[in-house]
Amino acid sequence: MDKRSWPCRLGLAGGIDNDGNRAAELLALGFDSVEFGTVTPQREEGGNLGVDALASRLATLSPHLAGRTRIGIGIGMSIDAPPSALPDEWTSGFRGARDIADYVCFNLSARRYRSLLNAASLPLLRHAFEAVAAAREAEPSRHVAIAVKIPLGVDDAFPFALAETAVAHGFDALIAVLPEDGCRLDRLRLLADRLRGRAGLVAVGGIRHAEDAQAACAAGADGVQVHRIFAELGAACLPALGRSPESVRQLV
């Protein structure tokens, strides 16, 4: 995959289907990518079946269906794992997802990561990036894109340093969670300027119409993901996003 672009202009973000039960339905809707999860390396109470169970379920899909839309798998950290376990958690999750996923996303936007989103934790996060990159290189026969999902925040410089660290260790894409205030596109533009095309950039958060997607792309994003509007409306949201049975596979 060319790190200077991202082939998925309109994607469905993680959090809609964590166990693959809706995979056939979601993959048939016309999104460029569908991200399943977030899941952890091991099964947890509350509906998280773990990455192996999710991958096994996705592996049963028709090759034609699975090949038409890129499959993403979101990996998180087990709820009882200490912060120091992050590199092992991520590499274990990557190994479980790699045989079925087109890309694997490591989700730093989840609540349990908030204590790690600071400069003091950057060495640990750097170690986790290194570990994932090494795990990918250990099995070069099938290249799987790796991405990290980060909250952009309002005025903190840390997300930019984190993004540059991920890219320096070979990550293919940044999935940027836009803040809710009026500076959201300014923050996205700043990140795009920092990346200088070295990795794909995907915007998520507050994307409800084709105009929102166009504005994000004008600010430097290569693509967008949607979550809340799909959770609210299901496939009925697609015409407003520029997708319909007549326009499937066209760009936003």
C-alpha cells in the first residue's frame, strides 16, 4: 500500500460490529472499508469474543464478498492488562488478525488509553509501535497495513508527536478522531501538514454528510470513516454520504 494515500475514501468505523455477526450485511453496503472490533487478544466478559473468534468468523465469508470491501480489525488492550503489557497485547492482537484483515488498527482513542496519552508515556508507545512493525516484518508473505487511531484533542501538541512516532516506525495510516469544537478541521490540517504525505490520513467524528467528508478531504484527509450517523440511521445514511445502490464504489 502506498503510504502517501489511503484507498478507502468512505469507511465504516469500528464499534458497529465487534464480533462479526453483521459482517455479510455490512460488507455488502458499498463502503470502501469496514472495521470490525475493537477486540482484545483474549475473550472478555460483555460481548468481546477476542480477536481469534472474530477472525474465524470473518474467514467464513464468501471470498467475493470479503474481497470487494477492505476489512479492518481494531485491536485494543485487555481491561486487566497493565500499561507495560501494551506491546505484547498489540502484537498478539496483530497476529490474530493478520490472516483475514486488510488493515489492523490500534485504537488509542478508547477510554482505557487516556492515561497513556501524554509525553511521559511516549517511550512505551514507541515500543508498542516497534513491536507491531517487527511482528509484521516477521511474516512478509502477506503485507497487512497497520494504522493507529488517535484523538486529535483541542490544543495539545502530543497527538502530533504520537502520529509522527507511528509513521517513523512504519505505520501506514493515522485515523484521527476530530474534536467536536470549531477547530476540528484546523487540527486535521495541522496534522496533514506534519505528515507531509508520509502516511494515509483518515478523519472520523462528526461526518454526517458528503459535505463533511469533502471538507475533511480539503483539510488534508485521504478518506473518512463514519460511526454515529450509521448507528442512528443504518444504511439509510448512505445517500447523504454520496453512496447509493446506483453510486456504490464512486468516491465521495
